[in-house]
Amino acid sequence: MNVDLIFKIAAIGIVVAVLNQVLKKSDRDEQATMVTLAGLIVVLMIIVQQISDLFALVKTLFNL
Amino acid sequence: MDSVIKIAGIGIVGASLALLIKKNSPEMSLMITIAVCVLIICVFLSFVSPILEFLKNLADTAGISSSLLSPLLKAIGIGIVSKSASQICIDAGESSIAAFIEMTGTMLAIYVSLPLMSSVLELVKSIM
């Protein structure tokens, strides 16, 4: 759990946003939507891992 | 003490990154918000264990059994998790989901402290 994770996700987000704009301007809306969806799924996979680690930590710390 | 400055820096950088991306793809900015929040909560939890140790020490010195202390700790954990989840939902614009998460968290906290309350009731009954 370090700060590089945030920069990774931010980089993926910026790349997805730029690709989205480029594809929309060149009139390929479905591909733009698919690129956004793919980026979202990749980032979600990273984050869900971190969230599950966090909740395991909370669970052990508070004896839930 | 420098942890506070680190956390403040990470928070501000994360908020500006999220704002940068929000116009083009709001769901990505929510992901960045979630990542920053998870990071900050991890740092927060690393400071909580000495405090928990001290609380347990205090309870042992006062002669209170640890079964009375555990509902308190569980309620704190439930509060942290439900508060963070509900605030993230508010950021996503789903304030009704957030309200129901908070409501469930409150209900679970009361449910978890039922043994404590029933032992207080027993105590009061035995006094009267």
C-alpha cells in the first residue's frame, strides 16, 4: 500500500480519458465506450484487491 | 508528526488528480478517490494499535473483563467502515445508498453492543 498505486490509477485514468476524447472526436463512440469500460475494469481489479486487504486489516484489528 | 503532513499531501494531490479527470470520465475519478481513501485509512489503522493496547491495559487495571470491552472495539470498527463507505457513495452521487449504509452501520453497532447493555441491565436489577 504505497503512493505509487495512486499514480498508477491516475495514469490509467488520464490515458483512458484522452483515448475517450480522441475516439469520440473521430466519431467512433462504441469504441470510446469500450475503452472506458476496459479501463474501469482494470482499475476496479486493482482497487478491489486493496479494499479487501483493508477490510481484513480492520477485521483483525477490531476482532469483528 | 510527519505522517500528518504526508497524509495531507497525498490527500491534496489525490483530490487534484480526481478533479482533473472528473470532467472527462467521472467513474475514473471515483476510483482515484477510493484509492486515496483506502491508502489514508491504512495509515490511520497503523496508529490505532498502540491506542487499543492502552485501552486494554486500562480495562485490565480497572478489573473490567475483555468481553465487555470488545463491543466497544467492534462498534468503532463498524463505524469506520460504514462511514467511509457511505461517504464514497455520496461522492459518487448516490446519497440514498449512503444513507442506508449508515443506517445499517448504526443498527449493527447497537446489535453488537447488546451483550454489554444486557449485563448493565443485570447489574441494575441486582442493585434494586
